[in-house]
Amino acid sequence: MRSIKCIILCFLVLFLASSCAKEETQDNGVIEEIGSEEIHEVSDEISDKTPEFVSHIVVKLTEEKTMDPSDLSISKGDVIKWVNEDKKFNHNLVIYPADIERPMSKDIIVKSGNIAPGGSWDYTFEEPGSYIIKDIYSGTMRGEITAEVIAEISEEDIIGRIDVE
């Protein structure tokens, strides 16, 4: 009888001890027991990547053969989506630098291909500058986009702004 009490007491102690430990699931699905103190690693490395805030702007290709809006100022890296709301006609856009009056094939940065009624096409402006967007099927559908660099901050500028006490 005494040995049964001792066995039950041992199981009870083991149960209580195991329930006090904290469990943590890792990516590989293995459960690892850790103590009550957690270890936090601090990295002294500075990331060379700055966060990017990207806007997604919609431009409508209208039945009146216009772009709405037709002129935009954006940040470098913003995404523009052209949506063909014209129910009858396809549109085919080309983008070229605004300082070129009569662009040749070599001047065109990108072509959208056919954008069917109800379809859309998007483009990311990676370089700052002024651009003309023109529909090659319509003589009146034209827009201008200015992609600007909002802030170029160097690593030295960032480090110089950190107050160390």
C-alpha cells in the first residue's frame, strides 16, 4: 500500500513539474521546452534596406477617350493601374520621357499591350522623372506623370540623427 502511495506521489510531482515548463513551437514543428527565462538576442547590424511606402493609384481610361486623372505627381516606386472603363474599345498605352516631342520606338520605356474593355494594366515607376502616357489607338487619350524622389536619406544621415545616451 505504501509503495502505491509513493508511485502516485511521484507521478503527481512529475505532472506538476512538467506543467510548469513553458512550451514553444518552432518552424520545424518540434516542441522545445524552455525555462522561465527567455533569451533575447540583439543585433548590432544596420539594415541596408529602408522601408518603402508604395501607393497604388488608379487611372480610368474613359469612353470619352480621356484619362482620369490625366496629370499626376507620384513618388518613385508608386504603382499606377490603368483601368479600361470604355465598353467598346481596347486601348494600348505607351510610356516615354516627357522631354521627347516625337518619340521613336527606342524612346518608349514600356508598352501595355491591348487593354480590353473592363481590363487593366499596371506599371511601377522606378526612376524619377516626367513621363507621357499615350494611347496609340486614340489621338486624344494622353496623360503626364511626374515621379519624384520624396526623400533620399543616407546611412550617415540616419546614424547622425540617433541620440546615444
